[in-house]
Amino acid sequence: MVVAHSDNFHKVRHGICRCVEAGLNPPHIRGIKLNGTYYLDVLLKQEMLPDIRAISGDFIFQQDNSPAHRARETVALLQREVPAFTAHNLWPPNSPDLKPVDYKVWGTMQDRVYRAKVRDVDDLKQRLIDMRDSLEQSVIDDAIDQWRSRLRACVRSKGGHFEQFL
């Protein structure tokens, strides 16, 4: 659907995405343009890392190649404070097939969110929150269960297209 590619969807999606991946409820959805300073000072330091640590002291932190994620200060903070941080240069730059939230969770959420026409950004935000709250753990478990086989397929294809190995 066209609305799934709008700027507002992606801004809201980022806020939900980080919470879904961490298993958190999304209290901080803002629908703003994300820059490196905001990502580092607000999302990482004030929200994500404390929330993730409250759930588990043992976690892997992986992010994609977006400019906010690869900012020098962001990478330095994560290398210092996260025991298992996978830097952007160790991960394929465009790898939705390797991110559980992209290859499984978002498809499920989008199917459910867009069953009826979205009125505005506030309606979209509320639907995403409601969907996150009602998302079955089995959807996330299925995505995680597929992750290792996807990683192996990526290695087998030497970082190239790997769908034929799944």
C-alpha cells in the first residue's frame, strides 16, 4: 500500500520497531525525523538502553546502516556500553531479510493495521500501538526461530542473495 511508504509511516515505524525488537511497549512514539544527536541523546541513552537493560543484562545490539546509527559518537557509546554490539560495518548495509522485525513482524502488523483506511498520523500511531499490544508472542518467536537459518544462508551465499538457500 502506498501509505506504508509515506514519511510519516517510517517515522512512526522506527519508534515502534525499536520497541518490538526489544520486547518493549512503545511509549515514546513521536513521528519526527531522526538525526544522530536525537538518536544518541534521547533514544539510546534515555530510553532504549535503560529499557533493554531492565529486561536483560545479556543482549546483542545490532543496527542497520542508517546515518543516525553509524554516527561516530553513537558507535563509540555502543562499543563502550553494550557487551555484544554489532557495528554497522559488520552487517550487510541493506539487509531486511536478516532483521526479524522486517521479514516477519512488520508484514504481520501491516496486514492488520491496514485492514481499514488510516485517517491520519494519530490514527496510525494508535493502531500500531494497539497492534503491538495484541501481537502474539508466537509471531516474534517464529521470526527469531528463522534468524539463524537466514544468517547461515547469507554466509553460504557470501553476502549475496540467499533466498534460494532458505
